[in-house]
Amino acid sequence: MSTTLTVDFFCSIDGYGMAEGWPGYWGKEGPELIADRVRTFEQEQVLVFGATTFRQFREFVKVFDEPYYRSLDALPKIVFSSTLEEPLGWENSTLIDEDAVTAIERLKRTTDVPMRSHGSIALNRALLAAGLVDRIEVMMFPAVSGRAGQAGLFHGGVELDLELLESTVLDGRTHKLVYRPQVHGEIPDGVGPRRRDDV
């Protein structure tokens, strides 16, 4: 028995997960993107959160009316936190107060239900560094966050080699890129630019 873990990351072209003063989706949502979100969260899976993202999503589903939020409510959720307490205030949620890397490694071996983590920068950096992430789904919006950018998942994190599995353009402007990540190792001989023999 084993399962997969997908990290689901929204970002601007310069790699930021959010930006001060910009609306959700950087104001670039469209019907194809929303339909993709609906399809994504209709699938059987367990949602994985860190405490900060859990708190944010718990409020989003109450305040906003996205067509996939009912699925978020209905899906089983786990949240890694030493600060949250029961009751968690979001249905179908389970609190795990242990090291996330240890717990996810165990869960991947003992369940066959896929797991998906959205947001949760510190949590996902740790899972990527531990080699526990099977897929990274990047939704890259046509905006440059610049000085307003925050929450860059890959900024300052582990080095990764990525194998492109899928590439889709939604609404003619937003790129969905699905990668298989591998923690970067040694660079093999014979790759990169070759020096001239006469230099």
C-alpha cells in the first residue's frame, strides 16, 4: 500500500505565491481555470495543511463563494500544528501534532488515498527537501509581483531537478505545469556548455 503527495502552488511569473495589494488569482481567473479547480477537488484525496494556510482556508470557504469550496469542505483534511486546538472549526479536519516529515512518510506507506497540499510554504519546503513530494502542480499567472511578492515556495529552498509531465494553458494566459521533482544531486559529466579547445 502506498500513495502519492502533490504540492499544488499558485504563483506569479516571478515565483511568488501571493502579493500585497493584488487580489486572489492576481485578478486573472477565468472559466477554464475555475473548471480545472473544480475537477481537481472532485477527486478522492486528503488535503494537507500547515496551520497558517489551514486558518486562511477555513475563513475563505465561509466568506467567499468559489464553486469548488463545497468540495474543500467535504474532503478529509489533516493539519500539522502545535498551536491549533480542537475543535478546529472546519468539518472533516484532523489535527496532527507531530513532525510533518515523519508523519507524511508514514502516511505515504500506509494509505492508498492521494494527498494534496496547497499553500503551506514552510511545510511544503520541508516535504520537498525530504524527497516526499511526487508531483508539483504549478499554476503560473501572467503577472510579475515584484516588490509586492511574498511566499515564494522555491526561494531559498532545496535545489530540485524537475521532469515536466504536463503543460496546459488555461483561459489563453495562465500556465498549469505539472512536474515530477527530484532533489538535485551531482551534475553528471559532459553536460552544460563545452569549452573551446583553443581557449
